[in-house]
Amino acid sequence: MSDFDTFRDGLEELEETFGAGRNVAAAFDAQLRDLQGSLGGAQRDAGALSAGIGRGLRRAFDGLILEGDKLGDALSGIARSIADTAYSAAVAPVARGAGGLISGGIENVVASLLPGGGAGGFAQGRVMPFAKGGVVSGPVAFPMQGGTGLMGEAGPEAIMPLARGPDYRLGVRGGAGARPVTVVMNITTPDAEGFARSRSQIAARMSRAIASGQRNR
């Protein structure tokens, strides 16, 4: 084996050693972070325990000195305060964990019941705007006061925004309302009396022509 091969093998072993060292350092860093978190929680719990015991001692001494309580009653009060504080410090983390577990379970159940991943009134987590109207093609759940509403369960449904008309009434505005049509006719005839007698027939024929034009528009 040449000196170059020996040197290359030495470099590979050194790289492997450095890689193992990096892995060990990363694992140590993770363990150190976990330890810091645990110490922080323990420090908070110890602070709460110390504060609770301090309050109990203060109440006991106030009762003993200012109110003339018996020494036995004061000591009993201190013992009860220490026991209550220790119990609260032990139960609080369990209660928080149970509360988070129950809350997460309820959220998962609601998410499984509602379409779109639990986003009622949403489509796959995205808001569906209907300010200008629209059509709901399938069942969609939406939040409402006191429960959950469901639209589109019997087929497509249209959403039409309300608007106030000229009479200030709130309702659905049509796309194009019927507008009055004014027709001006200038007729010249030498037989004025005959035209006067046929005026009603001419008016009826013009009305039918206008109505037919509106239908075919």
C-alpha cells in the first residue's frame, strides 16, 4: 500500500470520527434543551409552592399575633396550607394535560364530522365568499349561533344577496327589471273619422307587437 492510500484511509477515518462527534453533539444539545425545559418547569412549580407556603405562614402568624389564636390552631393552619399548596402543585400539571387532551379530542371529533377538515362554511380550509351570490353544489356545513347549519343537503342551492329597492324594501334584486316603454306614433290619414273608429284596434295590435318584441329580446 502506498503512502497516498494510507493518507486517504486516515482522512476517511477522521471524517467518520468527526461525523460521529457531530451526532453526539446534536444528541447532547437535544438532551440539554429537554433538561432546561424540565428545570424551568420545576422552578416554576417550586416558586408556586414557596409562594403558597409563605401565604399560609403569614395567615397563621397574623391569626396568632393579631387575632389571638391558639398556637395549636396556628400550627394546624400552617400544616393545612402546606398540604393544600403541595396538592395544588401536584395536580395542576395533570389537570392541564387532561384539559389539553380533552380539548384536542373534541376538536378532532368536530373536524371529522364537518366537511373540509372541520372548516364549516369553508372549502378545504379556504373561505368561500358569497358577497355577490353563488351556487352551493353539495352539502356544506357553516357555523351559526347555538349550533351548526347545513346547506345544499337536498341538491344545489343558490345564494342571492339582498338589496333595497326604490321603495326601501329589502329583498332579492332581479337581474333586469321590466322598464316602461314609450312609443310615439305619427299617423297621417285622409280619413280621420275612419281612423278614430279603428283607434282601439290599432292600439291593441301595437300592444301585441310590443309584447312580442319584449319576449323575443
